[in-house]
Amino acid sequence: MFPNFRLAMAWLHTWFGLVLGFVLMVVFFFGALSVFDREIDRWAIPSSRFAPQPMPSYDRMLRPIFESMQPTAEAVDLMRDRVNGPMPTRFDTVQRLGAYTTHRDPVLGIFAGFEVPNAKDPEELIWALRTIDPRNGAALPDDRLKIGSQFFYPLHYSLNLNWMRLGTWIVGFAALMMLAALVSGVVMHRKIFREFFTFRPKKATQRSALDLHNMTGVVALPFHFFFAFTGLVIFAGVYFPVGHTQLNPLHELHEKLEAEETGLPHKRAGVAAPLASVDAMVAEAQRRWHDKGMAGEVGFLALQHVGDANGYVSVYRAGTDRIALVGEGIHFKASTGELLREDPPQSAVDSVNEFLTGLHLQHFRHWLLRWFYVLGGLAGCVCIATGFVFFVEKRKKQHARQGIQGVRLVDALAVGTVTGMLVAALGMLIANRLLPDSLPAGWPGRGDLERYAFWASWALALAHALWRSAPVAQGRSNPAWREQCLAVAVLAPLAVALNWLTTGDHLWKTLGAGYWPVAGVDLFLLASAGMAALAAGKLRRRAAGQAATPGLARETAHA
């Protein structure tokens, strides 16, 4: 038992922070990168480097594209086990169509959901996906991984461990424990306001690491608390899945009652019907938004029960001019264009939920606020990394005298997490620029190879950190910190150079054209290289100072 509450909180903060800090480090770093996930996509896919476009005409451009779409052979193979009987060669009954874009998406993502005859779950659809150029309708390569929005972004909330949603559960538990660590940290630090202004970089590593840990924790405390809390709120349906399990009958009844209340059909009527002009419906929706003082472009266009008398078209506004995630949906009867429903103002509870969700997902245009998100996420990384350093520095001399290896393992894991994930991200970007446009037959997909490069780079960084960790067991610093900082300082400019050599979009060109999605990524990479080089230089000087002070070795030998 602990003699007082403060010491109990110190124990909780130390060990929960250590064990879950490795997960939270990934969450914070890739969450910070996800603020500009679409910009990273532009860097990774040169064919998408053009200005954002409004939603194109459905009648002239999108309709023929949708009519030509079918699920891929891979999607059909994945569906086979969930169907009683053979799979059809062609899917004709379209349940749902959709097109999505944002103010940061030059490309247009479209999808089509088809009913599957004899599916074990009649509600399950098989999907066809496509990415197109909204200027002319041309299909963009399907094998190009959107590194920002399809890899870095889900990595920060699911660790890309999708089996049984394991990664989402791990991150959720880490977020819950993070809230406890934040509260316990406030209880521990009675002089929290003084620590806000205290940083002594010229002191010993243990002292300066603790100062920086305290300062970044205090500065970004509201940010950390808010994002841990809202992340749990957003995924509450995953962590408490009563709607589709214990309360499934009530859930189905609610959907039917909601359909009756809103006038939006829940199921198909089974009667064929034509499709009226969707462009006219979009124009009417924009007119209604304008009359409410909310003029704007379409962000999401959805067609439900396509080709059926119960079909309807939903037009949602791209609400990038406000923080709350509000779509202002307007719904029309598909066969006639008749207005069925205009979403009413939300209740107070729903409005709060939309605001918190929008603040977390940051789909808004406010660039200064977006940069505050990046700085908050990086402050979280610094807070966790310095916590690792303090933990090791406080114990390594004692462990060296006792011959204990535990702190050596912690330090190696810290190196592999902190600098290792930087090496992994850079390895992925470099692979993206080195892989040829067309791969030999029988090779994995291009996106799969980029994923392999990421995990292989991270595994190598972790192996290197373990291999070089022997000095920690002798009370000295792990040289892997310095060496991996040097690796970052080399790899980041290499990625910038490869972008220039493979696309011709060098920094002066993108800056001159004002194309910030690519210029911004290049500048961020160069800034990262500069900071990594400075860190490597500082670590080299500290290591030289340790080598010039052999007292510890004699002390360890006498022990």
C-alpha cells in the first residue's frame, strides 16, 4: 500500500505511462500527420497533383461511370464464404451509390454497393470503389496507396490491426488510461504552474528530460485531455456495441420508425423506376443552403435504392466553413426530384456531439487551428518521449550496479518507438518514390509493397536499437538514439530529392506555383532532417562527456 494518495498517483502515472506510452506515441505522431493526410496523399500520388475541384455533374459525368462499375475479383473472392451458393458473374441490383470530396481532395472518391443474391446477411452489400479525376472523369490508378488517408490516418486510431478490430480496442484502452495518467499527473505535480515555465536544457539529461516532460504535459494538457475523450466518444459504438448485439431487435425497430418519421424509405419497393435529373436536385439543394445563409459546395452525394420506386437522392453540404461536422442534408425522391426532407436543426445533445466530432476530425478550412493540432500532437510525442528518457536515466545506474537488464529493454523499445517510427515513415515515402509505375506480373500490389517497406523499416530500427543497447546496462546512453537521428537526417532529404527526380516537382517549382500540398510536405521533411541533425549533434556531445568521465565504470566494478 502507498502511504498517501499522491504517491499512489505517482505509481499509476509512471507505470501506466510507460506500458501504454508506446501505443500513445504512435497515436500522437500519426494523428499529427493525419491533420494533413490529404496533402501527404498528393505527395505520394503525383497524378493527383492538381487544384481541388467541386463535385462534378452527375448527369453528364458520374452516371455513366457508376453504370460501368462492378466489384473487383478480389472483393468477390472475399465475399464467397458469406453467400449460400455460387456468386453471380455480374451484380445488377444497386442498393447505394455515393461520391465524396472535400476542399483538400482534388480527386473524387466514388463507390457502389450491390445486393448479393443468397447472402447469409441480406443487409450486407458488395462494394465497388474507384478514384477519378473530377475534371474529366478519368479513372486514377487503383493500385496507388493513399499513404496519408489510407495508412497514416487509420494507423493513429487502429494501429492498422484490423482483425476483430484489435487495434481500435488497444488504442481505446490506451486513451482511457491516458485520461487516468493526465489526472494522476496533475495530482503529482503540485507546482504545476511553475513547471509551465521551467526548462533547464543545460542540466543533466535526467533533469532536463523531466523539465521538458512536465512543460509539454502542462502546455498541451487541455489538448491531450480533449482528444483522448473525444476519441473515445467517436468510437463509443465500437466499445459499447449494444445497438447491433444485445439491442439488435430494438435497433431494427428504430430504423423502421426513423424511416416512417423522416419519409425516407427503409427498403426497396420492388417496383422499377427511372432516375430524374440529379443535377437539378443538387441545384435545388444549393439554392436552399444559400437562402439559409450557408452557400457552399456539395461534399457528399448519395443515391439509395437505385432504380427502385423507393429510391431517393441525398445531397450533403461540404461544411468546411465551420467546426461542427454538419452536413445539412437535403433529400429528394429519385424518380421525380420531389423534395422529401430537409434535415431539421439538431437537438442540443446532437449539436454538442457534432461539434466535438468535428473538432476532433478537423474537416474545416481553418489552417492556423490545424497547425495548432499538429503542434499539440507533437507536444504529446515530446511529453511521452521525455517520459521514456527520464524513466531510463533515473534507473540505469542503479540497474547497472545490480546487473539488471530491464531498463536496457525499455530504452531499446523507446528508441524503436520514437525514432523508429520516423525511420519507418520515411522508408515508406522513399519506397513510394522508388517503386516503378508498373510492377512485374506476380508481384504484390504497389500499395502492399509500400506497407511492407514501412513495417520492415520499423522492424530494422527496433532490431538496431536492441543490438546497440548494451551500454545502457553499463549506465551509459544507447548510441542508437544518435544513430537513428542521423538516419532521419539523411532519409528525409533523400525523400525530397527522390520526389524531385521522379516527378520534376522540386521545391522551387512547387513554392513558385503555390502548390502547398507538395511544397509543405517537402518543407516538413527538410525541417525534420534539420532537427534530427541538431539532436544527433547534442547526443554526440553528451556521449563524449560520458566517455570523459570514467567514474561510473570504476563504481560499477567495485560494486
